[in-house]
Amino acid sequence: MQGAYHQEVIKECWRKCGCNMNCGNRVVQRGITCELQVFLTGDGKGWGLRTLQDLPKGTFVCEYVGEILTNTELYERNVKSSGSERHTYPVTLDADWGSERILKDEEALCLDATFSGNVARFINHRCFDANLTDIPVEVETPDRHYYHLALFTARNVNALEELTWDYGIDFSDHNHPIKAFKCGCGSAVCRDVKRKS
């Protein structure tokens, strides 16, 4: 999958193709093959995820897994739990990536890994110069409303380097029902202007 990070979407083979799981077009379906480690970061971000091996640019690292919710359901879940000290792990999906249409909150989907997820929920945010990028992957369905969110390396990543991903947060959107966190990415091009001042 060298160079896969340039694609807008990956369409993987499936059971009707007649190929087996070793097919070169079934990367995400084979799951995590990299050696990864959840660790406590020393810079105040809490838990993070790092690789235990060198990863070339374009390597599939993992899929972001969670419960599929509408934005409305996510907002209601967060309102019910406000006041409790727990982290949330939602990722907004461009629910119809083939369309320019703006979706309503009751149509737009997100993945929430708070209660059900995998190691991807430990990947910390980094503005602009993250070493991972997300790519939608179609598996078993032509419905563009439902897809897998795969994370690939955006550059060569060294062993023991923390894996980071630009969540795409608009830190200046004060009207969004889910408030952005205070960014602590440390990037020279951090988008959180409140943090810089």
C-alpha cells in the first residue's frame, strides 16, 4: 500500500471478489500487523501510542474503531456524562465523502471509542505535521455513509516515536456543541490560538 495516503478512498476486495485474505487489496481487513505500544507520555498529554519498529511512509497502522453514533446522539451522551471525569474519544466521519452536501447533525455520523474501541483511541492529536493520516476504506458495502477509517503513516516513522494524528479540529468554532480541548500538541504550526497566547 505504498503511496495509499494520497488516495481519497480505498476500496478493498471482499468475499465476492473470489480472492483470499492474503490479497494485496485487503490490507485493512487483515488488522494490525505493526508492533505498537500504549504508553504514558511525559509531556502531560496522558496516554499515547507509539511504534516499536520503523514504519515506512504509507504503512497501514490501525483502523479507528468505535460505536457508530449520529452527532446528535454523541451530544446527548456527552451532556448526560458532563461533570464526570472521563475522556471521550469521538471521531467525526464525513458521512457522505462522495458528496459536497452538508449533513444535519441527525444524519452526520461519528465513531465514539469511549466504551468500545481499540489502540487507535490512544493516538494523540498533532496540528498539521502529524505522522499519521486517515483514509476512508470501503469494505463489503458500496454505501458511502458507512466506511472504515484507516490510519496510515504520512512519512517515515522511527521505532519508539509517538504516533500522532491531526483530528481536524476547528479550535475557533465556539458554536459547536462539542467543545474543543486545549491543544497541547507542541507543533510550531498549532491551530489553537488560545493556547499560543
